[in-house]
Amino acid sequence: MEDLGSLGGSTSSAFDVNGRGEIVGRSESSTGAHAFRWAERGGMEDLGTLRQNDAGSSTAIGITDNGVIFGHSETESGASHGFKWTKADGMIDLGTLSGVGDSVARDGHTRGIVVGRSFQTTDFDTRRAVKWMDGEIADLGTLYQDNSGVSEAFAVNNKGVVVGFSQADVTTGSAIRTPAVKWIDGEIFDLGTLRDDNSDFSDARGINSQGTIVGQSREADGTEVHAACWGC
């Protein structure tokens, strides 16, 4: 076990590591809790924030094998926006669907796709799964027939398949339905739950290059939540 240190504060946490051994996370510093990048050469680097003079807070959630980092940061308005960081361009504000509210970038891959969530307004219940690519943000939609409701994206694989969860139309006899989903080329697919009537909830948190998906679901009798795998 190796101590990676901090940015001068008393607490730091690491959240992801890529194939080159570059590590990202969050550390307390003299100006707030900041996203960091750690490498064998150079140690811990403060990635700053989206505010002037690097005030406020930021968190790095993930890093691709080619060194692109993503996460979220406080902005001048006080909102928290998803960001993409590269060595060439520094921290880039990915924005939100409507220009207001918060967003967070959770995962990405070497082809430039970043996924996460964005509010449509300042209300948490307007959050939607989104994909950023080539500087544009796209709403991935939901399972509702009228495309209303809530969805979130948590991961994307190297083929561009995105996974997360979505609210859905209620099935016969069930009170609520929020199943895990995957998006392929903009089309959403219901992955179901472990319940016999496919009700209740599940969510997908990770996907590998072979398309195996992992997450969690309310299990068959509805009393417990279990780890779940689609395609194992």
C-alpha cells in the first residue's frame, strides 16, 4: 500500500486509475477540496476548478487510458457542472441541457464520449441521462412513452454502449418501475429487474468491452437489494 499524499489538506480520496497507472480523485487543499491527478512522475497535481482563481470545489471521478479526466466542479454561479480535463486544454465546462441547474460527468472512453447526468431545470427531479461528444450535449431520454421522467447514465464501454437507469411506464400490478437500461446508438433498452413481475427498480453501474453489465436490483421477493449481472 502506498500513501499518495494530499494537496496540503488532511483528507484525500482516489476514485479511478487507468492502464498507465494515472490516478484521479479529490483532495482537500488551501482553497477547497479539488480534483487531482496523480502519476508516478510528478506525484499529485491539482486540477483546479471551473471558478476564477480555482476557488470552490471539484472532484475527478474517472480517467481514460489516454489520460482524459472527467468529474464535476463548482462554477461561478454556484452550480456544479460536469467537466472534461486534458493536459492540452485543462478543465473544460461541459455545461447542462438547458443552461441552468447541475450536471456531472461520470464515465468516458478514448473515442471522446463522456456520459453522466444533467438537470433540465434547477430541480433534482428533472435529471436526465446525457452524453457529451464533440462539444455537444445530448439527452438520452427515458423509457416513458412520452419521454418524460428521470434517467441517469453511469458508464460507457469502448463501443459506445451507455448504461444506467430510467423511470418507466408501470406494469400491471406494480406501484413503481425504475429499471436498469442501456442505450445503443441513441435507442434505449429495458434491462428489467429481478422481480417476477419485472417491477420495482434496478440500475446498471458498469459495462465492459464484451457488453457484460453489472449493477443492482431489488431481488425476487422484494425485501432485499442484490448485486446483479446482465450477460454473466
